[in-house]
Amino acid sequence: MKLAGGSAAILRGLAEGASEAGVALADLPAAAPLFQNAERTALDERASPAERAAAARMLAYGGFAAAERALPRLLDPKVPPELRMAAIRALSGRRELAVAPLLLEAWGTLDADARREALAWFSHPQRYVSLLDAIEQGTVARDAISADLRKSLVASGELGRRARVLLPDEGEADRRAVVERYRAAVTAKGEAARGREVFRAHCATCHRLNGEGHEVGPNLATVRAKSKEALLEAILDPNRLVEPEFLNYKVLTVDGRFLDGLLAAVTPSSLTLRRAQGETETVLRSNVESLMSTGFSPMPEGLEKSIDAARMADLLAYLGELAGPAETPTFRAGAAKVRITPDEPGWLLCYDRHQKAEGVEAELWLRALAFEDAQHKRTVMVCAEILGFPPSLARSIREEAKRRFNLDDGQLLLSASHTHNGPVLPEAPSLEVYHNFTPEEARPVHEYAKVLRERVMKSIEDALARLRPARISWARGRATFATNRRLRINPDGHSDPDVLVLAIDGQDGAPLATVFGYACHGTTIQADTCFKYHGDYAGVTAAELERRRPGVTAMYLAGCGGDINPQPLGTLVLVQTHGRELADAVTASFDRLRPLTGPLQVWYREIELPLLPPPTREALDKLLASKNANQRRHAKEMLARLEKGPLAKAVPYPILTWRFGQDLTLVALSGETCVDYSLRLKRELDPQRTWIAGYANEVACYIPSEHVLAEGGYEAGWVQACRRRTGGKVGQAPRRSVGMKGLALFVLGASPIFPPRHFEKQNGPDRPGSRLAFSREAC
């Protein structure tokens, strides 16, 4: 019987199915002839290497005796490399401890890729002793141990002390020293033709370029946006900055296999890992005992042991050829910045402490960024250091922008940083119910809103007037001070660590603007810390980025941080700490920028978010006697409105979407949006090409997900709705709700949904009840 290349995959599926049923495939009498034939074919030199490799892979699922007889004979140096690799992977799929001497006996003849594959078997905690013995005896060199494997070894209880002695940590300083030793390769004259050979020998197993290699890690065609210095650091210090989609994962299966690779695909029933040479392996979820990210890149450190400075110069020369002549910009862009700190101290919205600001700790700013694509389609983004644009103010701004600049609703994105140390803005009945302002106290609030609206118009006008040729790139970074605050401070709860970055550069390469986003409340400052105007951590980040890159306008596009707080919080020192951490994440992402192309496409639509049924007149009458003044005022206002007619049954909810060609989709959600929206939408739409913003368009109230509503607590409480609108709180949709899949269809218009590729841990919004409440009619 001939063995096709897919036979091993079919057999693996049968083995996993049998394992799930509590049966070993090797013990089934009907399978015995298959494994006997596989052993013969693997050793048959007349068979093709592909047939022999398929047979070798099948031996991973049969009895150990056959694997022990056949597979070590395929590790001989004279055996074709692809066949040796298949044999190593088959051995690595065995759980018997007797595999260790078989791999170690051949260790001296294995190349670097084969050794990395063999080490995957030793990554199981039960096999650490065999590996440490081999290191101590000198069979396995210390520098063959990857950073993530060393991390696991030194953390392994009693064995950890032995591992720390055998594997002293070179540390970040030594990595930096390696980079410095090779710094001369950046300016040295290399030979691109020789560099291509270096690429084929050392990079092509995981990177693709000019039609050669395998796309496991980033496609190196994206190096157009990188300098030689950045490339050198990425090659020699691969773990310094790792994008989330290129983190290595380890999977331990219930039948004892230990697999690693990039997480290429996730479905409700399986996980797929992508490994060197572009090979993939799919594992049923039911057969996964544990899944964890190593926190490291699959690209190994230590390439300097194989490539000297001269060959590095050749490799950089080859990669540098890709830059070619400067491309004609496909966009024009212009930026503007205006001060919006009130001229006189006014009411400060800071944790319900209704009094005027005690001064200015940091100026508040409003920034605008205009885009125009090659088809002259224009959009404008306005980012203001305020709590949020109230609906009435946002709508008046849109009407004015349409009249003065011919910008339709879809072409204008309003975003608030959600600093709690900003001025109070007007919205009925918020001023009367929540703030308890008299008409005289409310007057300066309305006056400031007029000033703010005019400064928004001024910023839009200036940004459009400054349009000039520009290149736009984007990247993702990571920050970690955002923490879930649902019911309590919960470090294990949902959060979104992504830092999204747009870099806008002029045709001459000079930086023009930077847009950055993060899902976190603007609440590092507390009411008893500083009762003055301040932009919180986002304001610090913007100022720091503008200091680091003179000429840049830095804009914060807040993420879905409705239930996320900065931690720790409470002091002005921590404001600076969080602001600089976020600035560092943004700066670090510049080495990973990917260019955006046009055309610009925009969508804008308002849907209706249904409200829970309002309280009865009898319940409102009882609230008139409440000890809570807010509740009394709210009940009085609702009763007055009932006299005029029925209360509102829904909240208007604008959604705005911008798409930059096929490279990036930016979804701007209104309201104080909980983080589930970001995590689930990115999963539905493609996490590698999606940016979800919150606090955009207009902010009427909290927008909880269903599980937040079920849990109750602050973000689902009645006070949030009565603060800005009468009626019930934003609640579950009718029975015909369609959840996030429907919203995904809406934000992408008529385009197909990208397949989900992002795996969430068990604490992610993938459990029942995490559907977000949108009606079918909206989608």
C-alpha cells in the first residue's frame, strides 16, 4: 500500500478520536497492518523520500517497539534532511522516556533546525531531568537551549536550582552587547547576492521573501518600513519586541505530546499551530490538556554563532534592496492642535465632587487629523481631552462640520480621552439630575460648550488647510497597566493589552502625526489627589511623544475601557509612570510599522439600543422619598416626563467605520463601552487588521455586554442611565438579538467577515452570555 502525504494526518485524527474514547489506536487489531506497512516503507530506500517521511510520521501513533526499531535508523546523516526531520517529529510525538537516549545519541549529527525540533520533546516537565543530565555531560550545549525553555527549566521547583547553575542567564545586557558587536554591519558594504544565500540558509525556514521561504513569521517584504539598525536588532535580539500574533505557544495534549508553534487558527473544536517550514498541526480541543504562550518569539536567539559580521552585512544588503525607490504617497494628511483648558476655573467632573477646579495641573488639548486618499475622499479625526462628547454637543458639531466643510457623518470621528479631570459638559437632564445645578450654575457650562464647539471647528479647518502628501503606517504594541475592575480589581479578568498605533509621515519622511489607542479608563488621578485640570495618563503620553518627536501631533483614540482601570492609581507620580509606559509602547512599535494603502471607505449608521422597561409610576413615587438625592431628582424628572408622554424605549447608538484598503479596519463605537466589545469584535473581524475604539461619536451612557448586565455592579447600574438620559438602563436586546456576529457584518458592510484567528484564554469573552445586545434590525 502506498502512503500518501496526508495519511499521517488522517491517522492522527483517528488516534485523537480513539484517545477521546479512551482507546489507544495502536491496540486496535485493525490498525496493526497499517503500522507494519509504515515500518517497512520508512526503511525502504527504494521508496521516495516523501513516502518514507509519511510512513515515519505514522509511527508516532503505533506501538513503541516499531518506532524504536525504525526511527533511529532515519537519523543517520546520510538520510535526506526532510526524512530526518520527519523521524525526529515522530519520536517527539512519543511519550515514552526511552525516547531520550534515541535523540541524544544522534544529537551530534543534527543540524540547528533538527535540534530545535528534538528539544520540543524535552520541553515536558517529566523529561527535564534527562535534558539537564545531557547538558551536564556536555552532550547538549548550553547555547542550544532557547530563552523560553530556559525560563521553564529554572521555574521547575527543585530542578530549578540545578537549571540555574547549568544555564546562567545571559540577560538582556548580553543581548544588547551582541547587537553592539554587530553594529558595524549596518554601515559595512555588503553583497546582496551573498545575502540571499544567507537568507536561504538561516531565514527561509520561517520567513518568506521574493517567492522563497515559508511564511511562519512576518513576511520580510514588510521591511520596507524598517531601517537597517532596526533589522539588525530584530535579527539578533528577537525577543525584545514580539507582536502578539508572533508569540510562540506550547500545547500539552492529554496523550502526552508536547507541541509548540504560532497559533495559526482557532475553531470551537480545534487549534492549529504553524511551525518551521510552514508546516501546520491541528489538535482537537478535547485533546488539549494545556495551552500557554511562552512570551517569546519562535525565532531563536544566538544567530551570531552562525553568521559573522561580514555575512550579516550581506544579509542586510539583501534586505535593504527591498526598500527601492520611495513610493508615491497614496494619501494626503494634515494635523492641528488647539488648547481647550477653560480660561476660568469651572466645574470639574471628578468623582461626583461637585465644585469648581482648583487650578490647572496640565493644559487640556484638542487635536485634529485630516486624511485624503487618491480619490479625494476626506475624513477627519478629532481627539479631545474631555470626559466625552455629550450627544447634543456631538450632533451640533456634526451639523456644523457638514455645513462648513462638507463632511458627512461618516467622515468625522469625534473621540474623547475620558479624563476625569476635565470640564463638565452640558446634557439634559444630566446637569439638573446628576450635578444638581441651578440654571445659574449651569450657565458657564453651556458657555464653555460653545467655546469647545468653535475650537473643534477651528482644528478641523486648520487640519484640512494643512493637507500634504503623506505615508500612513500602523502597528500594534502592548501595555500592561490596564486592569479589569468589574465588582473588584481583578487582574485575571478581561482586558485588552493592545496598543494600536498610526504613524503619519510627510513625503520627506518627517513625522507629521501619531495616533495611539489603549483600552483603559482615564482615572489614574483620584479626587483626593488632584482637583485640577489634567489629561491623565493619555495626556502625559501625548506630550511625551510630542517631546520625543518634534513636529509630531500625538492623538489618543481611547479604546473600550469602560470596565478597565489603570493600576496602580492615585498619585501624580503614577500618572507620569503610566503615561511614559504607554509612550514607550508606542515608540517601540515604530520598528514594526506596516504601510496602509487606500482607498478610504467609510460607513456610518445609527442603531437603536433597547432599554430595560422603565420603573412604574408607583416605584418612582417611592423613590421620591429615597435617602439618595440622585435617585430623588431622577424620580422627579422621570415623573415630569411621564406627564408629557411615554419614556424612551431605546438609546440612539452611532457606529462609524473607516477602512484603509484591505490593511486596516477602524471601528469607532459610541458610549462608555466595556472591553468585551473590543475583544469579541477583533476576534470576529480579524485581530491582525482591526482597531476598535470606544468613547467615540457621542457618549450617552455605559454600554455593557450581556454578562456585565448579568453580573450587575457599577457599569450596569441605574445611575449611569439617569445621569444622561431618562428611561431605563441600557439592557438586553429582544429575543431576536443576533450578538456580535451581526455587528461584525454591519461594520464590514457587504464585505465578508475575515475568519477568526485570535485565541482567547478561558477568561475571554467566549463563554455563553457574552453576546452583546444589538437588535437584528440594526444589522
